[in-house]
Amino acid sequence: MTQRRVLAITGATGGLGTALVRRLAASDYLIAATYLVPEEARAFEEAVMLDEDRLFLSRVDSTNTEEVESFMRGTAERFGGIDALCCLAGKWAGGRDVVDTDDVRFDRMIDSNLRSAFVAARAALPFLKQAEWGRILFMGSRAAKDGPAGQAAFNIAKAGVVALAKSLTQELSGEQITANVISPSVIDTPATRKALPYADYMDWPTPDEIAKVMEFMLSEASGTISGASIPVYGKV
């Protein structure tokens, strides 16, 4: 295990990733983060205010095996290892029942939400095992449990993320590495308010509220929890 905790985050530059990194900044973490959109990366850097010696920012397609593996190697070379992985990369698309979901939409949901998590975990595991301690957090969704209509492909992908965490828990039994899923309801962000203008957003969990739970799950204190899908639903 490295002297200072090293956290690799995929899809880090959204509201949740920004909130998490801002919380962890006070805990002396070293952060390796991926992005796709340069404008989001610049906004992320300004928001988290980490010195260059504590932040490694890299443009990565989270569904691309070679790019993800290169990012993990680069993180380990930069910071001396990897202690934790947080997979935030993903997309949502609704408005289609199963009969109306074409292959393109289905593949996009599976790739962005499930494949990205699988590829990142596979690439990070050798470094976590080398550290002999680790935390893996995946981004799930209440949809994996409730299966709301009109977004079957997304529901299926997030259910697969839960299965991935459970599989890793069995595979890592006896090691000091846990794998869990954070499963929020609708997250209160400007984007979701715009997408759902008539919803009661006061009941939604905020990025910072979810980040508090994630901070605990990345800590020493969470070591007895693995294979769990942790509901962070707010008041919904």
C-alpha cells in the first residue's frame, strides 16, 4: 500500500466526481481522474483546486480497454500504486420499452455503464492486489432494483454492475479488497433538473450527500462491507 491513498476515478468530471474529490482533498488523497470533454476537465480542475502533485488528469474513453489499461499503468507510475477505484463513467437513455429498443441504444447503455466498469476493475485489480488493500466502488442505480418502464437497457446495465460487484466479492474473498455499488435515485444536478423540469427535486440526493457515503465506503471503516448495493435515495 502506498503511503498516501491513491484513488483512480473514471468519468470523474461530472457533479458527483467533483463533489467526491473535493471531499477527499482534505484527506490527503492522490487523485487520478479520467475525462472525455476538455471543457469539463478544466471546470473540474478549477472546482477541486488540487496541486499538480496530487492530481493526474487523463483523457480516456472508459469503454476502450487499451486506454483504460494505459491510464491505470500511468496512475501507478505517477503515484506509486493504486489503492482504490471509483467507476463513475456512464450514461442514461430512456424513453424506450424493450420492443422499441434497438441494438445501437442497447449497446450504448451496456458499453457506457457495464463494460466501462468491468474494464476499469480488470485493469485496476493487479495494482490493488499489489497494494494488499483496496476499495472498489461502482456507480449503480435504483433502477437496477425497481426496473422502471421505458429504460430497459439502462436497468439491465446497472443490474449487471451489481452482479459484477458480487462476483468480485467472491473472487477476492480473504483479501483486503472490497467491491460495492452506490445506488442513487435521481441525482440533483443542473442536468437532471433540466431533463425533468416538473419533478420535485427537493427529494433528490445531492452530489455532496452521495459523496459522503462514498467517502465512508472508501475508508478503512468500511472493510466489513463487500458485495453490497447501497441505496442513496434521498426522500424519493
